[in-house]
Amino acid sequence: MRYGLVLFTSDRGLTPAAAAAAAERHGFDSFYVPEHTHMPIEREAAHPRTGDTSLPDDRYARTLDPWVSLAMAAAVTSRIGLGTAVAIPVEHDPIALAKTIASLDHLSGGRVRLGVGFGWNTDELADHGVPLGRRRTMLREYLESMRSLWSDTEAHYEGEFVNFRPSWAWPKPAQGKSIPIIVGAAGTDKNLAWIVRSADGWMTTPGERDIAESVLRLRTLWSDAGRAGQPEIVVLDAAPKGEKLDRWRELGVTEVLYGIPDKSDAEVHAYLARLAEKLAQRS
């Protein structure tokens, strides 16, 4: 079971490069960042944690671009995995986004993992022209078309939201024909079925702890669909408690992620040292 970190990037505090370098130095396996292109001031969408339009953290309006952040992280590291928790692909042009991600994977030596979400903030999605009620279909087409650009010598795609003629597109991902795609969403049957059809694994939502039933359901759906191997299971955790981690390991969780606190550089480095020591005791 791997252990990674999530930095809620913003224009203050520890930079992505400094955080990723510290994560690698302390022995963590991965480094993730989130994405919000902007935050509409007047919104109707309720935040999953607050249950209303209020935000639990002002960094939602201050988030750095994830791919610029991960490129800086890649430049100062050599081993650690680089991912998003989560990105919102439908807020971009899929051809350009596929190029950006493949370039990062190529230049980092095959270290990229694409965590994606359907997008809770429908007001933000609306500003990007995502039709209400069509975000899942749109995301599926984006992922399918990007996979074609990553894997096919002559890539092409015809869909409702994405269309392009046979085309050449390099670089291809360094790690193979595609980038691992993990969907961050609640562990409902609807979401798990979507993952089986269109992704490589599941990332839990913050605060989701009783995951055994969802994991077993995902594996059943995975097997019934004829998918090879096992899905990735990535859990967002708050504190490294031994018995809980042991249960997750037995359940087949592949990666556990911890948030980096929004504190001074000295406090963050001290936290990472303590966290790394606790996790080393569970390995």
C-alpha cells in the first residue's frame, strides 16, 4: 500500500516544488494537487462538505493551475508519482489537455496519474459551457478521446462533445499507451459502474471511511465486466491510525493520501517528518 500527499495549492504558503521535494525526501510515494479554474462568487451549487454555498477554505478561489504545479514538482524530484486530486478535464480543450498531460509524463519519466472528478461546482462548469446534466457523458468522451491521442499513431474521435479528424500527436506517455485514470467520487453504484466502464480506479471523497462495501462492489462489477487485474483504490485519509490502515491493506487499498496543512513552512516540514515516521511503523 502506497502513501502520498495532497497539497491544496494556492498563491500562499509552501510551493508545489518545495512540497514535492519534501515529500520525496521523507519517502512518500506520490504528490497530488487539486483543480479549480475559478470560483463564481454567486453560486447555486452546494459544497459537499458544508452542504450549502459557503466554502470551507478560501483556497478554493486561490488554487494554482495543476499542470504548472506538477511540472514544477517534476523538475525537483526524480521518483515520486505526480497526480491530481482531482482535475476537471471538461473545463479544458481535450486535445490541448492531452498534449499537456502527455508532455508532463514524457518529461517526468512516466510518473503522472490523472485523478478526475465530475465536478461538484456546476456553476464553475457552466462558465466553461458544460451543459447541466451532461457532465458525465462529456467527461467520458474527453477521456476516450485523450486515450486515443495518447495511444494511437493516427488518433481520431467522433462524439457528441469531442470531434477531431485522424491526427498525429506526440509525445506519447512515457509509461505506456495511457495515463492511469482514477475517478474521485462517492462510492455509489452509479459512480462505481461509471468507473468500471471508463477509468482505472476509484478515489474516495474526503471523510469517506466505511469503504469496504463499495470496494467489494467495485471489484464485483470489475470482474463481471471482464476487466483485467484489479482496480486502483485510493483513499483520502485524515490521520494514520494503525488498525484502520491494516484493514484497508487487507481490503486491497492501493494508496492512502494525506493533506498537507496550510501552515508555515517550518510547521509543514515538521508535520511531514512526524507523518512519515508513523507510516514507516505500519510498513
